[in-house]
Amino acid sequence: MSSMHFQPPSQDAVKNKFITSMSMLLIVVSLYVTCYMLFFRTVEVDVTKDAGIEYRGEDGSASVRVINRNQNYNQRIQEFMDSITYEVKPAKKLKNGDELTITARYDETLASRYHVNPIQTVRRVKVKDLPERFADVNEIPASFLSTLDDRTRSYLNKNMEQILNEDFTSFFIRSQPELVNQKQMYRVFLDGKKSSAKDKIIDIYAITAKGEVNTSSKKETLEMKEDTIYYMITYNEINTSLRILDENVYGEKLIISESNDLTKETQFTSFMESKYKSAYEVQIMKSEANS
């Protein structure tokens, strides 16, 4: 039999084994720390920091809403962030300088699950930069009025076919009216007497078209004739923001009696004052009519 002798491991083998063991230990510790940091560590989250504050309206009559815009967090707590809603007081009849109290509401179960400690759950904000009404019609910038000129022309061009077909009621029902002329007669500023009545600018146009008219009561005897209607484009909520939302622009035919001659400014003014007297003061800004 051959004899077997035990040979101790070399220093290099011991050294390599030690390095391997330490490397494995570091990997395990790193994984533990990573898991803790990602899943078990409690994190503080400012739940009102990214609240989106949106105002609507003018100084003295504005309203506000607060929406959740928290999108800058990692996916681990995004479900919790999505659960946040806001309560704001006061929310109506706001004016510049008012103080808002914003309170965050959230899902406490999700906060516990994701180890979130919500902080700054209440935030106080001063209302500022709300648009104001013009104290005088002469304060309205000329550049803004020029913009309205372009917008009125654009509105008429876009809607002229509908105006011709629906608002020229004197023409034969199957007639196809054609535009002859359109002319701005007036621009009017309506100054609201109460905060609930928003200031307006109204452009009044005389629109002339030609179409077939039935000249006989016994049978269809059609002749081409011209007719003129007065059409107004209203811009609602005129204020220092100098912004006009599409929803605040609308047009309609003026319904007038045959006795009213709107080519005469005095009669037009009387007509508008009668139409709006309960809520507005009527101010003529531009006139192409006879006095």
C-alpha cells in the first residue's frame, strides 16, 4: 500500500478562498441594502408639493380647482401617488390676496404598504395674478382690438354658409343665397353692472345677400332680390388677461322690428340699451353708421 500524506492548502489557495468569501458576503450585503432601500425603507413624501392649482374667472368672482400632478416618483410608490386627491377652501368667489388652504387626502393602506410617510399634507397659498376688469373701455389695448378684428373676420368666413342658409329667412326655402357684401357697422362694449355679468365686446355686421324670393301668393314666381340682416359676434369675459376662449365666442342674428333703422346710431344705441339695460351699460366703441 502506498502511504498518503495530508498537504495543507497553499497560501495562494487560502487567499483566493478568502477573497471569494468576502466577495460573496459583499454581494449578499449589497442585495440586502438594495432590497431595503427599494422596498422596506420608509420614505418621506411631500404630498402637496406638486399639486396643480388652476384658476378660472376674474378677480372677485374666480373659482379654483386643485389636481394631482405627481408624476416624478419611482414606480414603487406611483400607485400611492395616484391615490392623492385635494380639498381646497375657499373654492369660489376668490379675489387676489385671498388665502387658500389645500388639504391632501390619500390612501392610508397604500401608504403603509409602500412605507410612505406623507408630509406637508396641508398647504396654504395666496391667490394672485387673477385677471381684472378694465376700469375704463379706453384701457383696452389697440393690439387686442386688432386681434378681435381678425378673429371676427375669421368667424364670419368659417360660418358664412350656415348664416346664408339659415338666417336669411326672406328667401325661398330652396334658394341658394349668395353673399353680396359684409360690413362692420358697430363695435360695442358691454360693461357689466354686477360681478356675475361678465364684460363683453360685440361686433355688429350688416350682411347683404341675394337669393330667390317668391313674389306671388298664388304660385311660385321667383325673382332674385337682395336682403340685409344684422349679425353680431359676441366676445364674452373681456378682462386684463386679454384671452378669449373659443367657448366664449358666439354669433347670432339680431332680431329687430321693421321700425328700427340700425343704420342710424341713435336708433341702434336705443335698441342695444333696451336689449341689455338690466345687466349692462352700453358703450359704442366704433361706428360706421349715420348719427
